[in-house]
Amino acid sequence: MDPKPTIQIDDILKLDLRVGTILEAESHPDADRLLRLQVDLGDHQRQICAGIKQFYDPENLVGKQIVVVANLKPRKIRGEESNCMLLAASAMNGEELADVVVLSPSKTVPAGSTVG
């Protein structure tokens, strides 16, 4: 994997990383690899479209806390709006994606808690 360019601390400080609690999870109606998640961020909810369907059953995600980039510009993904991005680690087996691990806090914290 090629290294990414070095960044300044100011670049990191632009990110609004928060803990969200997944309230609902279901298959995206128009995509084979996507799940549509409704996430509680404390004072409001957001929808996320995430390419994790191959690695997670939707019913096992409900109640799970995840780390999200809350200030990512919304975009349409296969006709559905995604309003933030979950953070996940990609485990590779050579050139092949072997697993995706959604990042979450090791202890339960209030939804909307900041990460940093």
C-alpha cells in the first residue's frame, strides 16, 4: 500500500469525529453491497449508506456504537442520501479484502460523544 501524504494537525482538527448508536440497519434497496443505517448522534439522527453488507448482518448492528465522521458533506449513494461516514478497518489477504471491522468504543458512551 502506498503511503498517503503527510498532513498537518490543522487537517485532523477539521474532522468532527463522534460516537453514534445504530438505531436501525437494513439492506440498501438498490445495492448489493450496501447497508442503510439510521444512527443516533445524541441531539439528532443521521442516515449512513455503508459498504459493509458482505461482513455484517443488519440485525446484529442495531444497538452497536460506531465512530463516524459527522461533518462529511452529504451525498447520494445509489439514490439514498448518506449524511456521514462510519470508520472501519479493512483487513487484506494479499490483494483481496478479507474482512471489514467497524470501529467502535471499547466502553459504552453517550451518543454524540466526541472522539479525538
